[in-house]
Amino acid sequence: MPVLSDDTSIEWEDPDLVPRPVITIGAAGVDMARMESEDGSQIDSRKEANFHHHRKGQFLLWMRGVLACEVDGGFWLVPPGGAMWIPGGVTHRMEVSGTVECYVVYVDPVACEALPKACCSLSTTPLLRELVMRSATFPMRYAEGSMASRVMALLLEEMALAPSGKVHLPLSTDTRLRKLVDWIMAKPSDPGSIESWAHRLGVAPRTLSRLISRETGMSFGRWRRQLHVLLALQWMARGATVQDVADGLGYENASNFVAMFRKILGETPGRYLKQNL
């Protein structure tokens, strides 16, 4: 059974080379690197923070811990209960936080027709989560035409029906915007205005505003709120309270933070985490 843990191991095969349209690998309490190695061997997790790609697409279901994934032009944070889709061949890098329990569904390019063509976060349903977890108990080379293959076919259909999520921060290769991201993430409670950030970057406020709008499709205020939501989810998944998060992000009180969170994701932080855990 292709389920990894600190106490068990499997006869590993590189998922990209296994001749099945869909396979699932699960992990509990292990480093993501054990599932992400290009040649199937165990590697240093720090190397996995570098950009790499796979031939097959990857559907990542995160049950415990937090996944941060970056691709050219975007940053996704997958909280517990969330999922993400990375098409085959897309260069990406990942980092995880907390104790990990996750599942990765590898989908051969020939079976990806109904799946998204670009990276995206996805909302999950109880049925989809159960199918993913059940499929992780099958051998990597399950018999064609067997019950396992029929479960995999149903899993593929459910993945195609999953609606896109909202936990995404558009990024840019522009060095000025990358500096801005680094500065805000280093001190997210800084209430700096677009004028103050523009001054630090050595550009006019109007130039920075236009740059953010062109590169991300958002206003500066909306873009920063989106970043705050990503950080909030990461912190709350590690056990931070709403008050802790509000303080860490520089909000005057927890109510203001909750209102911002609900405006972005449509739910309060407590309800969002309850429904996605």
C-alpha cells in the first residue's frame, strides 16, 4: 500500500514512471521530500524547496500541516482540508509547516483532459477526500479493470468537479514586487501605505499602484489583504488564536480582522477552518 509514515516504508517507484492513469500516495508524519523526489529516492527537504517539475499532474490534499507552493506568477497556501492542482510539467517549489498528513494524486497527462490547465487551489467535499484516502491504500500497480481502477476513475471525475478555491496570491517576477512581498511578510503588522512602500522602492506611488494592478490584477489594498489571509491561515493552522493573528497582522482589534477575512473568503476564520478541517 503506498502510504508513507515514520514507522513504515514501501517499495518505492517514481510515480512519473508507473504505467497507471491515476495513483495516490499518502503520508503521515513524514517529510514531503519522500514523495517529491524526482528519482524516487529520499532527499533532503531543503532541496525540495528549489524549483522542480513532474511529468504527471499532482492533486495535493492536505489534512494536517500547511503547504506553501510557488509557481511562476503565483503563490498558493493550502490549509488543512484544502487541495491544490499542479498540471504536469509546471515548475514549482513547496514548503510545509507543522506535522504533515497529506495525499498526492498523480495523474497521467492522457487522463488530465477534464482537469484545470493551470495551477489552482480547489475546494474539497467529504466524498472527494474519502476517495483520495481510499485510493492511497491501493498498490501503485493496481490491476487494470479491478475495483481499484474503478475507484480511481470515480476519483478522477470528482477531482474534475471540484470548484476553484480563493487562497491564492498573484505574484510577479518583477524584482520590485518581490521585494515588497519579502518586506511585508517579514513584518506583516507594518501599516505602511502605498506611498511609504513606493518611497522605499524608489518609485512614484502611482507607478507602484499601476505595477501591482498590471502584474496581479488587484489593487494594492486587495493584494495585501489577500497576503494577510494567507498568513492568517498558516498561523491558525499552527494553533494561533484569532486575537493572536489580528495582533500579528497589525489590526486594531480582532473584529476588524474577522471582517477582512470574511470579505475575502466569505466566512469567519472559525467557520472556514471548521468546514475545511
